[in-house]
Amino acid sequence: MIQSAGLDIWMESIIKNLPLVCLIIIVPILSVPINLGKYDNDIAELTAKFNGNLKFLFLFLTSLFYILGPITNLGSIHIINSMVQKLRLPPEFLGRVYVRGFSSINTWAPYFASVFLVVYYLEIPMAKFLPYGLLLSFFQFLTANTLFSLKEARSISIEYSGLRSENGLKKLYELFFILLLLIGVIFYFEPYIDVNVSILIILASVIFSIVWSMYLKKFKRFMHKTQDFRDSIMPKQANEISLFLSAGFFGVVLSTTIFSDYLNIIWIQVAGVSILLLISFTISLVAILSFLGIHQIVIISSILASVSPSLIGIDDITLAMILLSSWAIAGTVSPITPTNVVTSDIINVNVYQIILKWNLLYSIILAVVHTLIIYIVHLLI
């Protein structure tokens, strides 16, 4: 109102993150055929096979997020929790594996809001960015498992349940194949379809869900479950929808103010000292503000709306890696991020205990590792 902005600016601000909201609402429909096919029950049997070895169980569960997470988003935490309930695992184990496993998907999954937001703003083809996102995710996975194996596993003990695995491996392969096929279809058609990639992802998710239910011979039950999904998804996602719409509004308005120029100047000055310092500064700033309760989408949207990669002397890919690393690390230290809130509710532990006692050291080490990896990529591209 102070800027006397025209109606076009208002409309652009309101609908800026609408593609993200559509992804949040519709993509979780892929959880319906997972439920119909009882994949969670069968994989739970396989999970039980590792419960005598804490390190392998941690490795297996964090790996499982790579298969379930991109399809079911936050639902993957609930699904995996339902798989391990009978194993009676301690909260200090679950608080680490859920937060670290889920946050490792935030740097690469093409239909995660974090990846789509950054790639969408920077106009990078999704297929071009995927290898770099996977590179960040690999080192995140490696850091989580190495830290747990070398240091944390010694302080955790579990009671062996004696459960046995039967046919979970087949279901695991099936899920992995479906995930690869879905991602492959999106990447293959993206260059040939002149629409927003969010529309392609949404269409692919819906079509895959329908075909998948037909393959399971449960299409009628799928249609019934879809009605339940429609009636419940909006209330469950209301907070995230509001957050993403308001963050998009804030980002567009910010880009037209003098504050945007100041933000760009700060990043240019830091980059003038050192790109390594710029990477560390951005990751640390987003993480600290997130810990104080400012959601990372607000901070990252502000950076995307104000900072020009060319002016600070880095490639679009490098900036995307910096921001997605910031998002992933912020997700482990923020008391309001859905990952920590859901994990806190599931294991009935205070969210600050999850952050400060179980994951703070991991977040600090990961920030150092990611900073070095991103700097090496910057030097090579």
C-alpha cells in the first residue's frame, strides 16, 4: 500500500508460490497406493531383520527415506515410524534417524517444496540440477551415518525383539523402481512440455497413482481413499499452505523495496572477501534465524528475490546448492519446521532436546562438509 503497487503486483505476489502449494496439496496422493499395497507392513518385516545391529538399522532407515520420502513427503516419517513401533527403539535413536533421514531429501527431490522453490526462482532445468542436489544429499547421508557409527551408537542400547523378515525385500525393490520411473518420466518430458514443471509433476503423480492402483487391482478402493484424501488434506496442510503463500507475497514485495538493494550489497561485499566465506555466512545465517523461529522459506525467498548470482560472481547452480544446503541444515535446528515438530509429537520428546542434544553436533559438522563441497563445485563449474 505504501508503494501504491498496481493490481498486477498484488496478483503476482499472491500467486507467486501457488505452484508450490499445488505440489504440497496433490503430490501426497502417492501415499494412497502405498497404503493399499501394504508396502509399509511388508517392509516392516525387513526392518526387523536389522534390529540386532544398531548401526545397520540406522543405515537402513536413513536409506529408506530416499525411497519413501520423495513420494510421501512428511508422511514418510509416519510410515517409517509405523514400521519400527514393534522394535521398541529408544527416542534418542528415532530423534536422530527421522530428522536426518528426512532432511537429506530436501536437497534433491524434484517435487519437494525446497527444491522446487529454488530451482523455480533461478530457472534451472530440474534435470540439470539433480546431480548437484544428489551430491549434497550423499554427503549429508554419509555425515549422518559416520557420526552415528563412530560416536553416537555407543551411548544407545536397544532390546532385540526377535522379529523376522519374510517378503519385505520384494516390496522395497518395487517401491524403488516406481520412484525411479516417476522421476525418470518427469525429467524426460520436462524439456518437451511448455508448461510449468509443477503441472508436469502433479499430472505425473496423479497418473502414477491411478496406474499403480490398477496394478494392485484396487482401483475402486483407490477412488474411495481419494475422497478421504481430498477431505483431509487441506486441513492437515493449512499451516504450510499459509506459510508458502505468505512467503511468496513477502518475497515479491521485498524485491521492490530498498531493503532488497541493501541485501544484495551485503552479499556482494561478503563475496568480495571470499566465496568460501559467502557460503558459510549464508548457511549460518539461515540456520541461526531458523533456530530463532523464522522459517527458512521466508529467509531463502528474500535472498532469491534480492540477490543476483551474476553480481556476486557465482553460478546459478552454486547459489542453488548454497540455499538448499541452508534449507536442509535449518530443518534440523528449527523448532517450528514440520520435520522437528512431527518427530517431537511421534516420540513425545521436547523439540529442543531433539535439536540441541541429539542433532546440533551433526548440524555443525554438516555445515562444514557442505561448505567445502559447494566451494569445490564452485571452483569446477
